[in-house]
Amino acid sequence: MNKIAITIPKVINIKYSKAMEFSNPNNARKINRLRMLNVLLEEGPLTRADLSRRLVLNKISISEIANTLLKEGLITEGDKTSSSKDGGRPGTILKLDAQRAYVLAVDLGFSVLRFAIADLTGSVIRYERLPLEKNTDLAYQIITTLKRIVKTNNKELLALCITVDGEVDNKTGQILKARQFINDPYPLKAKLNELGLTIPITLTTQLQAEVKAEKMFFKQSLASFLFVNWGEFLSSAFITKTETLENMEFAHINVVSQGLCHCGSIGCLDTLASGWGYKNQSLNKQGTPYTVKQLSQTPGGEEIIKQGIDKLGKALALSICATGAKAVIMGGGISSLPDSYFSLLKETCQLALPNHLSTTPLYRGNFK
Ligand SMILES: [Zn+2]
């Protein structure tokens, strides 16, 4: 559930980065408008004088932006304070009206579609998880569900953010690939527009959304880190201050000499340590395709999980050496396994690292 929640407040940031050309006065106005909304979101109510200091803008500009936002109803005026937040002169406070409008999020997983409606602070107001109907047109399925769940809310919908477990092209609004489900480019944005959806749509991968969220919410500042999505399938990215390099091949590092992977190769890491791999192994060894959680509660299941963890730990060590990452953040559902498993992963990885890197920390992500 959190994973959906965290992609929402970022809609503002995504627009922000798109409008980065400051030289254009129109863009500068848009950016300052978003900066004001972001400051009010992060710091709470502020006076115009506070805002002027925060945004390093003169009072006339602040008033202009504030008046537009007041007219649009995105912010409201509160009481006159005896002094400003910074201890300055008294003034009327401005605050974000978080319930004024909503943003929507849709997450396209391997077998489920997850929907969330959130207010402007990113708090989820409504959440639904539905099986993905592979014989129904995807855009149609999304629209009918959205219509149903937003029907009761007559507030303005500002934007829709769609995350996909696969590959996307946000510029053309196409899903390029979504596991075994979509193999040819699928024009999702165009189809949603055809079906009458006119709000701005952002299309991104689950991995990109998770990385963005970890960057925003992680307590420490890291010079670089390796992010691994440990879920139905494994994927990873190497993140520096300026770049995010996705590595879809992480799942297909060769770790054993047998076992057919969904990619067609033999012995990939995914066959032993992903949700998909664990399901296959429990089907072969125990006759039932257990999820990792179920497997951890099954006799003999612990051994299967530990074997995967052993290979994953070593693959992490290899990636740390190759990238020079200063830390690893493990996201995805499987990283929420009990502490004993996570400790084992840490130990295996650190033991496999050369001495000078053996203290590289492994963290659990904030979102599962
Ligand atoms: Zn493979």
C-alpha cells in the first residue's frame, strides 16, 4: 500500500523537473508556484514574509503567486499570527488545502492492479487491489475502476500517476513491456485519453518510483547506493547524486548450473531468490506454489529461502564491487521477511566482500 502512496506527492516534483528551463518566464512562474506548494506541504502554514525568505522571492512575487493559488482554492488564508514562524512581524498565515483536490495512482503489477486516491499531502484516502484481467483491455479496466472509485468524491482530480512492473516510455505514454503480459508497445496514455481521461498522466516504472521515494524519504544522505527491488522478480538500480542507472540484468546473474529462468537462460538469480523463483521451487519440492511468507511457515521452506538468500547476498557483493556503491537499500515485499533472514542476507553479503568494503551497510527500504 505504501508503495502507491509514495508515488503521489511526487507528481508535483515530476512536473517541477519537466519545467526546469528557468530562462522562460512562464516556466519560472510555474516553478515558483510549485516551490510555494512544496514549502507549504513540507513546513505547514507560513506567512507571506516566511515564504518570501524561504523561496528567496520578493513580496510582490509572493503575493502574486499566493493570490492565484488562493483563487484556485489550493491554499487558504488562516488567522493573523502574533509573529511569523521565523519570529518576524505578524502576518496572515497561508496553508495548503490538502483536501481541495486529489491525485490518483495506479500500479500495474504482474497479476494485480492497485488503485489509490490521495490528498495533496500524499495521504491515501482510498485503496483497492484487484486481480489483473489479462483478457480485458488494460485502459478499459483502469477507466472503469477509476470511475467507480472516484464517483463518491466530487473533488477535482489533479493528475494520474501510473507505475508499471516493466518498461515504459513516458514521452509517448507507452508501456513497452510488462512481463509476460504485454510484449508489443501498448499506448496506454492515448487509450486513456480516448476513453475520456483528460488529466495529466505520468507513466513510470515501479523501480523508478521506488528509487525516487527512497531518495526522498531516506534519513541519511548517501553519496551513492544500490537499490534492489526484491519482489515477484528482482531488479536493481545504481543511484548517484545525479544519476539512476537501472540494471534489469541483476536478476539474471548466473548463480547455479540448472533451473530454467523466465528469460530463457539457465541458473539465473531470479530462479532461486525472487518471489517467482520461490513459488517454482516450492511447487517442485513441496507440490504447492507457496509465496515466500507461506514458505517461511512451511517445514523445509526455511532451507529453500536460505539457499536463495545465500546467492542473493553474493550477487549483492558482486554488484557493490562493480559499482562502488556506498550502501544497499532493499525494497520490495520479500525484504520484509523476519529479521533473522535479513541478518543472514547482510552477513552473506558482507562475508563475500573484500575487506575494505566489508562494512558496506545493507538497509531495508521504507516502502514494501
Ligand atoms: Zn534469467
